[in-house]
Amino acid sequence: MSTQNKPLKRMPEGTPVLKKMAEADKLSKENKKAEAIAIYKEILDEIDKSFTFDLCELYRKIGDCYHSLKDKDGAIEAYENYIKYSASNESVFSMLGFLYYYYDNEKSIEYYHKALDVKPKASAVSNLCLTLLKSDKYSQKELKETIEYHIDKFRPVVLQNDKPYEYSKPQDPHKKLRIGYLSSDFHCHAMMQFVLPLLEYHNQDNFNISLYSCANRCDSTTERIKKTGIKFIDCYNMTNKQLAERIHDDEIDILVDLGGYTHCRGFALYYKPAPIIMQYLGFVNTMGMKEVDYIFADEFTIPKEMAKYYTEKPMYIKCGMQRFDFSNPNMVLPELNDLPYFKNGYITFGSFNCPSKINDYTINLWARLLDNVPNSKLLIYRTQLSDKIIEHIKNKFEQYGTNLNRIIFNNTPQQGAQFTAYKMADIALDPTPFNGLTITMELISMGVPVITLVGESMQSRGCARVNKALGLNDLVAENEYEYISKAKKLAGDINKLRYYRKNLRKIWNKSVLRTDYAGFAKCVEDGYIQAWKDYCKSL
């Protein structure tokens, strides 16, 4: 019998250690987390280790305090001590999955699986699906099969004794369509930078549009959205069932989910609240949910031969699947700077994406690139870089023979957010298989070219889609050899780098990504009309 499966022994009531623990609990509730941790650790030294229940509680409470203090490393250590004694707490496994998500995809996936083995919960299913996209171990076919498996398994947990809505009544193919958008991000959020050009340029004379907001947050972006005159419905306090009922009662014809598994409200789609359901950009891969009929795409992002590896049917948008506008109306880009190369005397490659995207494959690729560009250095910037994450990445680079003097870690918050940090790099490196998208846009706006490797999955083609839209095909690699050779060639062409520094912002601002919002909205609307006609014909 393993230690984890033995019955947990509790201390008798009135034990002095329990009284001391109650004092620490009080400090924790008063938000004096550091003081609480100090007392909990004192108790760890004093407690009889046979009282495994109380030992587990101590480790859990220490982990919770560290998590509140945003100390991921301390939280991981405490929670992993907890599971040495007990494997019955879903929330501890989920927390470990969340904490490892930032730098070790495989451990994160392992812990989410353990959480689901104990108790299937929406947050664990969502986070598992998100983590799968960042792993370098899955083909698109395997992603589809794995996500479908977990989503099908979770369906009865959500629906219980309920049944999805059914639609069989003949419909008018030429009616004025009711379009609904479901999101937890109708505020200053990266997703809105892609959604605003659609919402603000929708033809409201031809469509009735409703926004179903599932976030308890309102800011200047929310107000900007509301100024469009589109119906805005606060659904924050609704259950998923109530949310589905509301959408169904509003007789929405086409519902577009903007979050996928970045929010747990995607599980409301199990109820099939609209005859046609689509998903756009929030999740950047298949949701694996049979209730979702379409996924927004273009023929580069989901090539037609790859469409069979998506549960949804691609809705190909002829003018490209995205536009971009800063969600912050007061956004003023910093002035462009000259290349850091002239100050440093060496090329600085830069990584600015979340460390959750920096997997083994990406590190190996970057290590080989550094080998091919002597004297270059790699800056890895992100405020989320904890000591444990940095140590993990260092160990990986060392395994691939990279001298750690060539890696620069920076987690210092910058005045002007990441835009100031972007000035530190001559060339940015895109991770794979989960590309940057918003980060790519921001880097280009600061004159920093982004080298990317095209993969087969949707999430591995976003940066290339942006580069191609700007005519920057020299930054797009079809294989590892091209990735390294193109980065090496660019690193050796200072005049080209200087040209990019001075001109990328202009190229970006004049491109289709930052113009023709009305044309984009019209293309999306044409897609809605065609999908509705196809649906009516099927009836």
C-alpha cells in the first residue's frame, strides 16, 4: 500500500500544535501570508509526522499562502510535499498543473490528468486542453483525438440529466440573422484587439447582434464596445445552464464563442444553445466539441488537407482571418530606438512570449541557432520568470551544450510594459508549436522582426500568417534548417535589420492587418450568411 493511499491520521482535539495552527490560519485570513507561512513552518518542525492529515493540511496551507504571494516556486514545493501523503485532493493536483504550466508542459499535463482522475472539473479540463496546445509531443491528428476524448468524457458531467436543444423547424435562408458573441474578455484584453475591428464595423442594419459577457469587469474597452450600440448582456452570475437558456431564449441563429477553453463558459455550448455555433481565435485549435460547427480560418492557417483534423468545419474568410487594433484607446507607442547591436557589439535575439511556450523543442532549436551565430546572445524576457523557471530553462540549454553566458534572463517590470523591453532585441524568435500572435504584432510595431517556424497545427501558424500579410516571407521558415539559416542570414545583415527597425511600424500600419476593417467585417458577415444558407438547405 503506497503512502498516498494510507488513511490519514489526525491529531486529537486540543493539541497545542492545533491551537498554534489556528493562530496561523487567522493571520492568513488577515492577508498576513508571510507571517502565517513562518508559523506553519515552525509547526512542521514540531509536529509528529505520524499525523499525516494535519501534515497534509500544513503543506496545503503553506502552498496556498505562497500562491497568494505569487511565489510559484514556494507553492510548488509545498503542494508536492502534500501529494507525497495524499492523492485525493483534486484542487492540489490542479494547482500543480497550473503552476507547472508556465515552464514544463509534460508535468502540467500529468498533474491535470491526476486531477481529473480524482474529480472531473471544468477548470482542469479547460487547462489541460490549453496545455496540450503548448506541448511539442502531439501532431494535429493526436491533438484532435486527445481533446475530443476529454471533451466527450466531460459532457455528461455538465449536462447530467439535461439534453441539448434540438433544431428541426424549417428556417428562412434570407432572414435577418441574430448573431451572438460569447466571451469573458469584453475588456482591455489581447483578444479584444482582434475582435474590436469586427464589432465596430459590423453592419447592424443587416444583423441583430448580441454580446454575452461572462466577466465581472468593465473598463474603457468595455465602454468602447458598448458605444457600438450592440446589445450587451451581463451573464457573469449565470450558471452555464442559465447562460445557454438565455442564448436559446434570445433565438440566436449563430453563436460565436471567443474564448474556447480560455474560459470555462465554453462548456455552455454542450447545451447547443444556437442552431449554428462557431469559435474564433480565443483557443486557436479545435475545441473537439461536436456541438461547435465552424472554426474561423483562412487557407493558410488550416490548409484544406488538414481540415479533417478539426472537429469543426473551417469557415474560410477570404480576406484573412484577423485584423488588429489596440484595445486601449490611449495607447501611444514608444519612440523607435536604434539597434541594440550598435551599443552591445553583438546580435541580441529576444524571446518575449509566456515561458509556458518555451518547451524542449524550442530550446533545442534556439541552442542550435546560437551555435550558428557566434557572439550572439538570447534575451528571455517575461515578468513571470521565477527562479525555478529560470533554473529549468538554464538546465535545458546546458543539456544542449549552450554556454549560459549567452543567455540573458530579465523579469523586471518595464516602464511602458513590454514595449520598452522589445527595444532590447535586434531580432525576435518565435516559439513553437504555440506561436506568439499579440506579442508578434507588438514586436513588429517596435521595428523588431520575428523569425517563425511554420508547424502543422493552427497555433503554430499565427506568426507566419502575420509575417505573410506584411510581405515578410524572409522571416517565415518551413523547417528547422530554414529557421536557423534565415535567422543567421538576418543576423549578419545589419543594414536589413536597420531597415526593419525604421520601417516595420510603417509597413504594419499600412498593411491589411491595420486597415480595411469594414472589408474584414463584410467577409465575416458573408461567412455567416453562407453558413446559414447551408444550414437551412440541410433542414
